[in-house]
Amino acid sequence: ALLRRLLLSCNHTASILMQPSATCGEARQAREKEALAAVLQTLSAQQQDEIRARQTRLAALQQEPDSPEALATIPHVQLSDLPRDPAPVPTDVEEDGRLILHAVQTDGIVYPTAYFAADDLTEAQLPYMTVLGAALGQLPAGGMDAQELQKQLRLKLGSLTAALSPYSQYHDPQSYRLYAAVSFCALEARLPEAVRLTAQILTQTDFSDKTKLLELIRQQRDGLQQQIVNSGSSAAMLRASAALNAASACSERCAGVSYYRWLRELEQNFDARADELIETLRALCEKLFVTARMRLSVTGNRQNAELVLTGLREALPTGAVPGAPCQAQLLPIRKEGIVIPSEVSFTAVCGNVHAYSGDLRIACRAASLGHYWNEIRVQGGAYGTGLLVRETGLVSAYTYRDPDCRRSRGAIGRTAAYLEAAAASGEAQDVNIIGAISDAEPLLSPRLQGAVADTWLLKGMTQADRCRLRHEMLDTLPEQLAACGAQIGRALDEGVVCVLGPRTQLEACGDLDVQEL
């Protein structure tokens, strides 16, 4: 009755239409300049000199390191507290590699992930997989309409996700294995029902509702646009790394700027492409979600793992094994600027080092917290910045919500010089070693323990490889930073640049190929 009186039957309503402005940012900046100019006119020469002097003192303070006495007041873990070897996650591979069991304590919750081999997907099929992942569980399936399906999902499953996942091979970084990974979780008591419902969604989803499909595509496109504009550093790094690493090139076509452009074109021409989209989604389900392609991982006990395996084998068709593998083509190596509706920018500079080793992680940590933090965050005003290295040898320098990408790129270009100076100082790297190991191996929930162990297995990374990398990090000496810096500096100098930001910042760089999002 209250809703009817206050909302449904209320005559006092207003319709408000909000229209974005293409000149809002420029107008705001112009007002700020006028206001500052007016303030400047009221200041005497002595007052102006005092402001300049304060700014000089601030700049000096920003570059002054903390004293040993101040640093000593901060409690921290000692290097001697860290175990020499990383802890393994229990992993048993059975059924000729078809079943992966992680027997960890899960408090009555089971976490299965079915990996369906997708190496033979063509490059043109890759973006459709992201649409498929968004559609599964949102459309009618198994004789249930979308509303009833959502009700059953809430009753029987804790979560359900489907996504395309490329795994770079540890000992061959330019090759990758591609899987359509379907993950869900359920209480032990609900497990048989959860398996049946998951199988129904994978094999009996009805994609024929064009109105709902268009709605899902619009939601995806809008969400991805917001992600790119608000957290563009991830998109910039993915875009730049797609020119250097095949797995990144695959991901970029499924989740990056390329995918956004493909999705936008699909939305704009939906009426003409709807039938083809529906048929492609159906064909992908029939091709991929079959037992001949399936490799099952379960985090839980053996009994539950066997129940899930048996249930999926009974519910899914046998299908055929994958055909000849395809790999995504690398993007061209270039310096690229992409205009987004933002007043700040997101920069990524990526390159490949010759060989990955644990001491490179320590060097990246030292540069991130020393050089990048002070020059780009404290002095440059960016909200965030860092330097990362992956097991593939890909090095990525990035900035987040940056007011001056040109200045930040200059600081990134001085990475090698900073690490050389750090090596010459001989300062112990204990804090950076502890931080790098913490970043590499954070505390994980049972679900994430299984997921991370799956990643190691699918990449071909063994416990011996993990131990070797841990030893290399623990044994890093200050003088090694110079050699690491030379590798990293060369990789960044010869690498790929992608900057997302306002046109004024991009054009100020002077060397970017500027284009619209």
C-alpha cells in the first residue's frame, strides 16, 4: 500500500534527461585558470616568492629518503622468518590427466572447474566466447525460463562462471593452451543437483531471445567501457602486451580494446547479425562442452570429485577431440594513444626480457616502491604506478589515473639508471624480497588454492620451478640490480607503448599514434 501511494499512484513525478557534455572538461579547466589568474593578481611579489619557496621545499622533501631511525619504527617480517621453499598445494592428477584433485579443507563446500580444450578455436570465434560466458545462466535453459533458472541457481549453486582462459606455457612463453573454463561451487548436500543444473545450462541454453541477447550485449559493452575509462591501466597493459605475447593477444581479443570495438559494432548492427550470433553461440556450446575435451579439477575430497566427474560424464555428450590448434596473431609493435572521456591517463610500457628469473621480481619491486612511487606518484601526482614482470618474461610499467603521461614516460625511461644507482649503494634488499614473495604468494582461500594450483599445472610449472624461483628471490644481492636494470631498461626502451587518456595529454607526448576508443 505504501509503494502504491508514494510511487505508483503519485501524480507528483518528474522526468529528468541527463545529457553528457563533450566540452565539460575544457570548460572546467578554463574556469580554474581564470580563478588562479585572479588570485595571482592579488598576491604581492613577496607572497609569490614565499609560495615558490614553499614549493621548492616540498619538492626537496618529496625526494628526501626516510631516515634509518624512522624506518626502524615500522614493524616488519624478517627475511629469516620466510621458509626456504614455498608450500605446495595438494594436487593429484588421475584418470590419465582428466581429473585433478586438490584435497584441501573446504568446510563442506565443493569447488569444481571443468576445463574444456579450446585450442582449435579460430581467431574470429574468440570474442563470441566472452558473449557466451555472459549469456550462460542468464537465458532460458533445461525447460526453465530465465526467472526460474535464476531461482534454481540461487538454490543449488553458490556461483557459476564460464570464461575463455589462455595459459602461457612456462618453458615456451610464446605458446599457450586455451580452455573454456566453467567453474561453480556448491554445498556437498546439493552437489548432484548442482552438477545436473550446470550441465543443463551448458547443453540446453536457448539463445533465441534476441531482445534479451541485445540487452546482455549492451550491459557488457557499457560495463567494459566504464572499466576502460575508470581503470584503464589494465586495458593499456593488455593492449601493449598483445604485441609481444600470444596469450595476451588472445585475451585482448576477448576482453580488451579490440573486444570492446567488436562488441560495439555487434550492438550497432545487431539486427543484421542476430541470427548469425545465435547460431554461433549454439555451435560453440555443441563443439566445446563435451567430455572428449573435458579436464576436471575439484577442490574438495575424493568422493565429491568422483561424484562430479561421473555426473558430468553422464550429462554431457561425448563429442570429438579438438582439431588442429590456432593461435591469436600478435598486434603490431607501436606507440599507441587511445582517446577516452577522462581527464587523467593510463600508461603502459611493455617489453620482453631475455630470460625470466627471481631476481627480476626483486628489481621490479625496488623500482616500483623507490623510483616509480617517488617520481610518478608523489611528485607526478598519479594515483598509482608500478613495474611488473611475469613468468613469460613480459615486463610492464604502468600508471593509474595520471595527470601527465608524458612526464611519467620520462620517469619510466630512467628505470635502468635508478636500479644501477641502487646496486651501487649496496643497500640490502630484505624489504623488497619480503614484499615480492608476498605479492607472488599471498594468503589464499581454499577455492583460490585450487585455482592457482590449476594455473601452475596448466602452465607446466612444477614445484621444483617454484622452489628455484623462491631461492633466486631470497638470494638476490644488491649488486644484481644493475644487471636486472639493464635488461628491464632495454626491454622497455624497445617495447610497446599504449596510453589511454584525454587527447590533450596524448598529443603532448608527440610520438603516439592517436585514435579514438
